[in-house]
Amino acid sequence: MFYAYILFSKTRDRYYIGSSGNLGQRVIKHNEKHKGFTGHTQDWQLVYLEEYETLKMSQKQSLQIVVKKNFFPTQNFTQTGK
């Protein structure tokens, strides 16, 4: 399975939207120190996810979430969809 997901950092008071085929490993990577957007803090928490059959579908949904910015506060944080 593949996932479109949203992370939240209390320290930065910011959301991060992404997609992955290995969500557990990806969240761990976000919480490691690195130069990217999520690398400055190590408190990223998964607050929303949707499940898809292909990576392309999960990437498309991630992009739609970014473009529409309509995921809060009306949607449930643990939805799954196909």
C-alpha cells in the first residue's frame, strides 16, 4: 500500500504533506536531523493519512491537499481512501 500523509510539528507549528510506500520508515526519516524542511526538529507526528493502491495515486492526492489546503479542520485525521 501507498500513503498520502500529513505530519505536524509542535515546535515549528507547521504541517508537512507527503506520500510514501513505507510510511513508518518515512516518518522516522522526517524525524532525523537533515537539511530538508522536516530536518530542523525531531517532533513530527502523523496526524492524517489516506491509503492508496499505487504511489502515483498517493502522490496525486498529496498534491491536491497542498493545492486546496482544505484538509483542516473539517476532515478526520485517520481517514483511509482508495
